[in-house]
Amino acid sequence: MASIFGDNEGKVVALATTGMPALVSIGGLTGTSQILVMSMGFGQEANVQFMHTLKNAIYIYAFGERMGTVKVSGMLIFRVCEEAGSAGLPKLIDYYRSNSVSLNGEPVSLSLSTKVFKGFLTGIQLGSFDPRVGTAQFTLNFASLPVE
């Protein structure tokens, strides 16, 4: 198994070669060298009502699609690196404060591969801090508009 952090605790190595292009992007979140998106989840449901009758008939009423959910999770660097400038933790907190639906009211553009969604940033969780290497986990929660 590859050692990501090497023998020097608290240091992260940037690879000079290019990798695969990112399949996930979040509108407005730029300069993210200190933030690594590791997973994205998407959920969508129909807005339906089932009515059971006394004669065992079932009626289905469909009212379109409900708002979906999008969760973006990953790892961030919360220390300030000498070469990189600002750390990921304050950058992510500032992003939440400027894009939260309660503070901004505007949807954020989210893309997963070639599919683009519009969603409202509804929450942020930070946790599992590792002070030895200066990393933490994060999750951003979005309520997505129904896909047309």
C-alpha cells in the first residue's frame, strides 16, 4: 500500500504529473489545492402518494419530483502550508458562510461527471481532525433542484 504522507508527519507532497480530470466540481469553490473531494452522493425521489382502498385497490398519485440531496465529502488540510498560502479549513468555512442558502439564497452549480445540478448549500460538517498530519474530514450538504 502506498504511503500518502511519507515519513514526515504534517507534510503533504504535491505530485508534478497530472492525474485524471476531476469528475466533481462545486460552483464558487476555487483555489482548492488544500481541499480533496473524495466522494459525492446524489439522491432523488418521486413525490408520490399511495392510497389503499377497502377493496384492495391501490391508487398512485404522482406530483412530480421532490428536491434531491447531494453530499460532497473529502479531506482538507487545516494547517497553512509555506508555499500554498491559506489552509483548506478557513477556505471551506468562508465558502459555507458566503454560499449558505440562509445567507445567500442563490443555488450553487454542482457537476458530477457531465451532469450539472443546481443545489442550495444547507449544511457543513467538519470532524476527525488529525493533528499529526494536519488534516480533517468534511461534508457539504446540498438540497438539489429536481432534474428536468
